[in-house]
Amino acid sequence: MGPPNLVGQPGMPRPANRPRAPKLKFKPEEDALLIDLKEERRLTWKQISDFFPGRTSGTLQVRYCTKLKSKDVTWTEEMLNRLDKALRDYEDDRWRIVAAKVGHGFTPAACRIRALNLDPEEEGLEDDHDIEVDPIEVDDIEVQHGIEVHNAIEAQRALEARRAVEARH
């Protein structure tokens, strides 16, 4: 025996009208009723489905969880740290996969830095002489990552990529 049917009980809202055809979209008042029943009255999905003739508890749960459930999350320091670590792991994995697909001899770092050079105009860096790069840092990039830097655009992008990685660690 499940939870009691609360439709028609004192203090409870009126149930929604039965949809006229299958797969009808939810109306704003139905969304409001669903939120009220779940968040304010804390009813079970079975109890909530009693207020929505013609809709299953599964349909209501999917609607609530994917479209209506409050997205306001308070980010704790621990959650932020986990997010940061996940992003770093993703970035590392992403470039490992790219390097594997490019082929033998290309490191993840080399692929990442070279990818920054694919479309210089998109970044507004087409004018080489507008970019100032320390030649010592360029040499460091070439030695550290095994990448030959041919111009200021490549050097600037390589530097930016390196600094982004260092800032995360």
C-alpha cells in the first residue's frame, strides 16, 4: 500500500486538467503545480501523479528533474576544487587523445600549442609586429616542449598556453 491520495484533501491544490492529446506540452500552471507539490509540500512522485490525470509519475519526475528543479547550487570550496581538478583532468585527457590521433611522435603539449596556431586571424593576431615576446621565453618553449616556434604569433600563443597550464597547477 503506497502513500495516501491527497487530491481533494483540505489545503491541497486542485489537480491539473487532463491533457486532450498525448504528448501535450506542459502549461506554466502545471509546472507551477508540480514545483509546489514537490518542493513545498514534499509529496512522493506517486502522490504528485494523482494531481496530473493522464500523466505518469515518470513523466512528471523527468519534467521536474530536467526542466524545473532549482539549479541554484551553493559552491563550496571543496566543490570548486573538484571542479577545477575535473577540468584539468579533462584538459590533459583531451590533448592525450588528440596526440594519439595525430600520430606517433607528437606530445599532448605540442598538439595543444600547435592547435592555437590553426587560425591566427580569428584571434586578431595576424600582425606579427604587434606582439612582443621575450626571446628567452621562446627558447624555453622550444626546449621544454620540443616545438619550433617560427614567428611571434606562434610564440605568443605558446606562451599563453604555457601560462594557462601553469596557472592551473
